[in-house]
Amino acid sequence: MKQSVYDLTQQHRSIRQFKDEPLSKETVQKLVEAGQMASTSSYVQAYSIIGVTDPDIKQALKEVSGQQHVVDNGYLFVYVIDYYRHSLINNETKGNMETSFESAEGLLVGTIDVALAAQNVALTAEDMGLGIVYLGSLRNDVERVGEILGLPEHVFPLFGMAVGVPSDDEQGSPKQRLPFEHVFHENQYNSDKTQQLEQIKQYDKEIQDYYQKRTNGKRSESWSEQIRKMMSKKTRPDILENLNVKGFMKKIKKI
């Protein structure tokens, strides 16, 4: 009996080791078509998906990412916000559309469109028995990624996705998420500090236990510790500047 979509979502985990089995063109097309059927704000479709098969391009992107699975995978996708086609329509029709796609709202629309399409691809890939891992590390140098992929104005790279047949050596299990009661708020946001902190404390213990079991005691970091370390340092400070260069949020200057 085929598993439900719900059951499939509960089994998700990032896969970083893949067998040396390239995806077929038919599989790639099905994945992209699944992405295209995701919801899109006002039918704008403000995204594109770039498939990367060239070994030299993969290697160049790996130098940005620093992650080997950018090269070693069944297929590599790069997801971009894309208003280039809209700018062409704007020029052809002598419109005033740049007030929309160069705005903060335009950036949000494009980002959401990309994320929805990518998650459709991810879920479809897992339904096919494939594994995936998102690659936000491509934002380590968005200017370089733009050069490598030949991205024109009004096109901005958000993340990549490595897809493939999971390696037999790939270990791990789905990471526990925050408690349902902590994430789901009914009618109004629950900002009760005591309750929120207690839920986080309990979650920290569960994550510590998860890491201890997964690493045989070599790691016992809590979620709070992990988040504190990550978010206490400023990362990718060039993002706004590069957004401006690509024609996004031009009126917002770097602080």
C-alpha cells in the first residue's frame, strides 16, 4: 500500500551522500513539472530552476559552497528569484512594472514562489525514493554564483538542491522539530514567556538526547546552544548590496 503524503513528510531527512547514479532527463522533467504546479502569488511565477550537469560548473559552485555534495550527487538544481522575463515584458509594453518587482514586496513574492516550487520538487523526489538536501551555502558568495550561472539583472540565487539515490552508507534519522504546541497558535499568538521557555527547555533536552544517540555521545548540543552560536555572528553581510546590484530593493541602502 502506497504511503500517504503525511507519512512521507514525517520521514524527511537531509541526504548528503549519494550513489553515482545520474538522474534521467525524464526524472528531472517530472521534478521540475512538480515544482511548477506549486502555488504562485497572483500567477506571477517569479522563479526559475537551473539544472547543473557540467562538472566544471559544479566544481565552481562547490568552491562557493564548500560542500562536496554540490559535486557528488545525482543532479544539482539551483533556484533563483526571476523577474527577468517580467522586465522584458515591461520594456516591450513600455510599462511601469519595476515598481513592483524592484520592491520589498516583489522580493518577498519571488522568495515565496521559489520556496513553494522547491518544496514540491523535494517532496516529489522523496516520493520517488530519492534523497535531497537544500544548499543555502550557495549564498556564501551570491555575486560569484551569478557569474558562474550567467544570471542577468532581476535574477537572484536563493539556494541549491542536491538530489539523488541515497548512498548505502547514509545514516541518520529525521530530526525532531519544535513541539506542535510551540509552533501552532490558535486565533492569537501565545507570547507567554514562561510557557514558551519551558517548551524550549524540554525541546533542548530532546535534541541533546538525539545528538547523543546519533553520535554515540560525541555530541550533546541543545537546540538553543546551536541557534545561539549560529545567530550570534553576522553572516553574508553582502546580500543586500548584491540584491541592489541585481535590481532588487534599490531604494534600500546598506547600513
